[in-house]
Amino acid sequence: MHNDAIIKGSHLATPGLVDAHIHPNKTGWGSPWIPRKSAHSVADFIQNDRETQLDLPLTVEERTFSLLSHALANGTLAMRAHVDVSSELGLSHIEGVRAAAERLTPHLTVQIVAFPQFGLLTNPGTLDIMEASLSAGADLVGGIDPHGLEGDVNGHLDAIFRLADRAGRDLDIHLHDGGEIGLEQIRNIATRTLAGGREGRVTIGHAFALCDGSLPSLGRTLDSVADAGIWITTCALGPDPVPNLDLFEKHGVQLAVGSDGVRDSWSPFGTGSMVDRAHLLAYRTGAITDSDLERAFHLSSISGAQMMGVPDLIAWPHTRNDTRLEFAANSVAELVVDRPAPSRVIRHGNEVYTHSISLPDS
């Protein structure tokens, strides 16, 4: 279905990978091991996160640069980074992530979402910080659980859509809420997207309600998402719900894949490798055939590039000579199962990373 590979000499050439949803400012990558507290709700995770971020020994820029460098060596050429803004943090995390990203330009394309992790309406002053962040390194306006965390769906959505309209920016909204209340919020976002002429410029992250096949209004909600051109991002994390990929394709829903948190207070897991993430998505969705495995890779590469609008990554295979990954693998299906690092990473004709690996036997 999605065979994106080309045999190039003794290696398999593929498009660059894209991490469509990641939180690099939260990572402990490059720092000593972080002991994690248990959590039983999104609110618990957020409180743990708030406490942990105050105690990390390295700066946001140092930790982010460590993770981004590792991701680049593993073939990630673009990522959408959700970065916390709040009345407590101000712009410090936006500035730290942007500084780290600029050190890797032009090899790695990074879009930053101003993300009100600790609340927007419930954390006075955060909306002003979000607006300021759009002049300090942030590219998109974020949002989080208008019902489950904010308790005011229309108030939250009014605020972020208004800010995005004023600044001429796209939106990327976290939505963990499940059940029919989750689907109702998704349809609300779809209605606002169409009304504002924002087709293709709104993303919903996680969207767990869309993963529940028992919900009566799932079908019409998927149709609303498709009609509005909304992108959905999934991360195939632990016990979190994952989409029915065939059902999403049937309804024409656009899907991309991300890492979410990598070695942060939310989870000890995460490797910064989108090959690994493609493997997890394939595993979680019951992939068996080569076509299933190729689809997981496509969702972790070209689909993310389309979501982010990165021309040289979208244009595969026409740009294969100057932007590509090379793997010591015989097929995309094989590399998704085996999860190797690329032997070469090439962007805009420049060799960014090389690592000698022998080709496995056929």
C-alpha cells in the first residue's frame, strides 16, 4: 500500500522520518535517571510534571539539544514540538527549545506549539504568555482538554481560536477526553475549523475518543474530522488507545505519528527513534502483512511531513538524491520489525550522520 523505499546500491533508501508530536522540553535525555511517581489521571501526571521540571539538573536547551541530536541521528528530519507555557514558566521553555533547534538548522525542521499544559483559563496569565510566545519562537497555538481539565469547552476553544486568528497561526490541540464528551469536543473543533476556513490547519493530538469503536457517534465524528481536513496524531503509548487504521482510512481521516514524551516524568519509555515508534504502532495495531508494516512507516514519515508542510520531505521520491535515509535492510517491512538506526542521514545534499552497518542476509 505504501512502499516508500528505493534500493540504492547495497542499502534501502527511504524518506526522512517525522515526529509529529513530541515534548522535548520535558525530557530527561542526557540527565541522570529520573525516578517517577505513579499517576492515575491526566491531572496527576500534570502535577508530577510540574514538580519534576523544577528539579531537572540540566537546562531546557541542554536536554532538548541532547534529545534532538539523538533523534536526528536516528533519521528524524522534522518534528512538531509541544512546549509548555504558563504563568510560572513564562517563555523560558519556548526560548530553550528554539535555541536548541536553531543549533541543528537546517538539518532538522522544528515547529514549536505553545502548549498550556498547566491550564489556560484555570491558570490566569497563561493566555498572555501564549500570545507573547508567538513572537519568541513558537509557531502554533496549542490547547488541552477543554472539558476534562478546563471545564469550559467553549471558553477554552474561543480563546485559542481567537488567538490563532489574531496571530495568523495554525492550531494543535491535545484532547485526552474519551467517550461521547470527547467526540462532541472533536465535532466542535471541526465546526470551528470549517467556519474559519482553516481546513488542513488544525491538528488534534491523541483524540482517544476516536479510538473507541463502541461509541454511537464515532462514524459521523470521523466524517466531520475528514470534512474539516483536521489532522490526528497518535503515539501508540503503553495502555493508551490506538486508532483503527483501516477505519480511519475508510473515513478519509489524516493521521500522523509522534513520540509524545521521551524519558520524562510521564513515562520512563521513549527512544527518540521514529523507526521504533513505527514498530510500536504496527505492534499495537496488529500488523501482520508487509503492507501493514509499510503503512506504519508511511504514517511515521511522509504523513507527518504533509501535516507539517515540509516540502523536501513531502516530495519523496523526487528528492531522494539530496534528502533521504539509508538503512541496512532489505525492505521497509523488515526495518520496521528490526528497528535499526539508519546507516546514513542526508538532508539537502549534506551527509548529517553516517554509521557503518552490514546488510543482513536476505
